[in-house]
Amino acid sequence: MSTEPSLDAVPPPGCPAHAGQDRPAPSGVPLYGAAFADDPAAVYAELRALGPVAPVLVAEDVEASLVVSYEAALQLLRSPETFSKDPRRWKAVLDGRIPPTHPVMPMMGYRPNALFTDGEEHARFRSAISDSLDRVDPIELREYVRRAADTLIDGFGPDGKTDLRREYALVVPLLVFMEMFGCPSAIAEKLVRGMSGIFDVVDAEKSNALLLEGMVELVALKRAQPGADVTSWLMAHPADLTDEEMVHQLVVLMGAGTEPQQNLISNSLRLLLSDDRFAGDLSGGSMPIEDALDEVLWSDPPMANYGVHFPVRDVDLHGVRLREGEPVVVSFAAANTDPALTTDHRAGNRAHLAWSAGPHTCPAKDGARLIATVAIERLLDRLPDIELAVPAERLRWRPGPFHRALAELPVVYPPLTVVRPAPRAPQTAPTTAPPSATPEPQLGESPWQNSPAPTSSTPRGATSTVRTSDSAPEARRRWWHSLAVWRHGR
């Protein structure tokens, strides 16, 4: 008879057999609250003193082990035979200590998708996701991000000030998601509200219900009206996903493509606007935006602590005993800043763990980087004299154990003059555009080509545009100011 625990049976909360009256109170270093959000580096240093893997509290009553060593994290991520992604192994859930309604469950509990499965099941889900994402043309994606960015900048540009996190970094990924997934704005609003709630671990049960409600609506819409979008391509994939599986693949895709994406944009803009290392020149062909992205992915990754795994048996990881079925969280932020790493050279160095590693490496990392790059490029090109409205050290961070997320990013800049096209005169008779005239797609219209999924012999499109070097800017001027002048011939 198999000794493996059942992955389906979950005793109800409060089961008498698992009342746990004599269990000690949960212990560990808290990863929640304002103190952790304000200075996570100090917490990681405290944890490193305890070893490569240390006990933490993800919530007041949720214990876990946090991997803070780069080498240990890499070993764990590349050992799926020992460390499972399937939360149905979680002993505290199986014995009723953590109920299905707990606020951490939307982020740590089981879903039938590529993030929380192993082996053949994971391979099936991942192939559907990867093949569908590969059908998005990177050139068209770049152009859509540019147009979405221009629309937003035209809106707040004349004001001379804005909160870039709320008015820009949050909205660009949403517009891209709506476009890529064929998602109407009414559904997208539900999805964003739900996703933000589960990342913040605030009213998570209600947030998760709202998220699932929106996803069910999107799947039903695309079953009835398929189009040239990722949702429809997932449905048509040979993996033959059920509606429930569709919902949960979309959850993981939106989870990766909105909240972490806005954090990558916000954190990179914060760095560019506050760190003198990124105010230098373009001589020698350097690419400061790419350098800033690399720096953020190393030091302030959008998902700071995640990659939850469950040992399939009691096991030692770098001398630390980990128990079967107890959650092990990977601190991508702590691992990336591990003092044991032998190099401080991060520009162009992509060996960080911000996208995870092993079989669960993020399949959308190239697209995510492209979106962030174009969004930042366009903002700095349109508003070259932009500055933080407050000192960087006074910026507030959103509490939460999983993400590294600014609460705000206030900026000031010379008001932008936006020239809007004059309204067209009413026409007395319909006219037909010449065959060569192709109107530019508007936000919400899909420009994606419904082409076959690429094969291994199909060369991938470029995911970024190489900049030519320019002459050094004037002293104390940010490099993007000179670049904007050069681009616009001023």
C-alpha cells in the first residue's frame, strides 16, 4: 500500500482529530507588516545569521522556512524530484491547522495550473502557456505598449505632477493584459482589484472570489467569441484545457503580468530617478534602462519572496533539516543579495533568480522585460525633466510577504503641452478610405496576428531595441534629457 499522503483529501477546519490544542505558538521572523516592508534588507541579514534557510512567519499563524542563500535556492529550484510545487502536500492544511479560507491561501494554496503542479501535469499546462505566449508578435507588443504609454502620458502630462505608480506603472500592464488576452475593461477591473487584494493578503477570500468571477466571465466570453488573443489560443491548444483549467492558467498569467510587472516598472523608475549611477552618459554604448532593470531584478525583484515548495520527504538542504510537507519559500531578494556571491557586477548580468529557475522558470520573462523597457523609455522620452517629488527614502512601500511594491511614486515635471487633433467636420455623405489607408488600432482593439504557433525552427523576434550611443549630456543632466533632445531635434 502506498505511503504517499493523499493529495485530494483535506480534513475540514476544526477536525477533532487535529484540534492541536497542545501545539506551541507559531514562531519565526515576521515577513509581514510595515517594519518588514520598510527595511527588508535588515530582516534578510537577521535571517542569514541563522543559516542558509531560516524560520519565518508568512502570516501570524503561518510558519515556513525561507531560503536566503543563492546556492541553496538554486539547488532547491533545480530539484523537482525532492521539492514539489504541489500545495496539496501542505501538512498544516491537511491536518486543519490552516483553513481553506486563510488569507494566504490564494497565494499559496493549490490551483490546477502550471505554477502549482509537477511532472506531466505541469508540462501539459506549461506547453499551453508557452505556445500561446509565443504567438504574440514582439514587434506588435512593443508598438502597443508605446501607444498605451502615450495615451496615459497625454492624460497626466499637462498636470506637471502625478503618482507614477497609480497613474502609469499600474495601468500600462493592465492595458497590455486587456489587449493580449482579449479582455473587456469591465472584466479587467474585477481582475485587477482581485489580484491586488491577494498579493497584499488583505481580505483575500473576497479578493480571490472577485478574481475568479472575472476569469470565469472572460473564459465564457472567449468560448462564445474566440479571437486573435492569448485566451483564445489557450482554448484552441492541443492540451485541451477545461474551463476550470483555463481559469487557473489565466490566474497565474495575470498574477505574473500585472502586479509584478507594475512593481518592475515602478522600482526601476525609482532607481533611475534617485540613483546618480544612472544619471551618467551614453558614451561607450551603455544602455542605462537595461542596466536599471538588471539592478532592480537583482536587488529589489518584484516578487521578493515566493517560489513556494514542499519537501516530498524529510531532507537536508545545505545542512538545514526540512520536514516533509512543510512550506519552503524562496527569497529571491535575499538570494540575489547573498554576500557569498563573488561579484558585484550586475549590469548585463542575468544570473539573478528574479524569474525563478529550473522547470518553473517564468515563461513570460522576455515579454515582461520588453513591456517594462518600452514603458520606461517612452516616459523618459516624453518627460525628460521628470524628478521625484519627495526624497527616495521617504517613499512608502506596500506591506506584504511576497512582493516588493511601492505604495506611491510621486513625481513633478514641466507640464507637457499636448496637441490634440482638431475635431472632424461632420460629413454629409459616407466616404470610403483608399485601400492603402490602414487606421491605427485603438486601445482595446487587438493587433495580434492569428498565426500558427512557432516551432523550434522559427526564429524568435527581438525583445528589445539596441540604442546607438550618443554624446555625453551636460553636467548634472540626466542622460534621457539629452536623448530626448537628440530624438526630437531640439
